[in-house]
Amino acid sequence: MLRINTKSCSLMSDELEELFKALANINRLLLVYSLASREVEKTSVTEMSKIMGLTQPAASQHLKVLKSAQILIAQKEGNYIYYTFNKTALLKHKKSIDFLFNCALSKCDQLEKHD
């Protein structure tokens, strides 16, 4: 049986809430898919707005939310800001999601044994 530390789960839940809110918007989710599937290391607001068919202010706002959720990091180069994945934070998010789903799957296994 998994033991869950309520204090650490509360902190993890706050972080996951921000992550899931950021990914709950279809445009932001598509931005992540687009950046992950392209053969480029980074993208600018201008590039993303063209790819996604969004205005630059809309693309900028979506990228800002993804940055706030620590999915992306921003790096200024000249007059442009380029966005790339935040690998360290993505690994942390993955660990938290894996823990959550492993707990849920463990509960499913327990319930199946009782049936």
C-alpha cells in the first residue's frame, strides 16, 4: 500500500493544478505539441503566431502562461525572445504526474482484488 504524505501532496497538488490549468487550453496544448514535434530547438512569438494562426498578442499570452507553469523558459536574443522547453521542470512535472497516476492505479488494483 502506498503511503501519502499529506503535506508534500498538498504542495504537489498546487503545482499540478497550475500545470493542468496551463495545458487545459487547446491553443496552449497545441503550442506544446507544435514545439515538441518541430525540428527546431526554440521558437519566437512571431514564429508561433504564424504556425498556430494566432495574433502575436494571443501567442505571446499563451507562451507566457506556459512559461509561468514552468513548461517553457524564455531567452532574450537581440530583439526577440525565444522559448524552449524547461527540461528540469518537465522532469519534475512528470514525476508528480507519475506519482498521482501510480497511486490511482494502485487503488484500482486493490479494488479489483476485492471483486
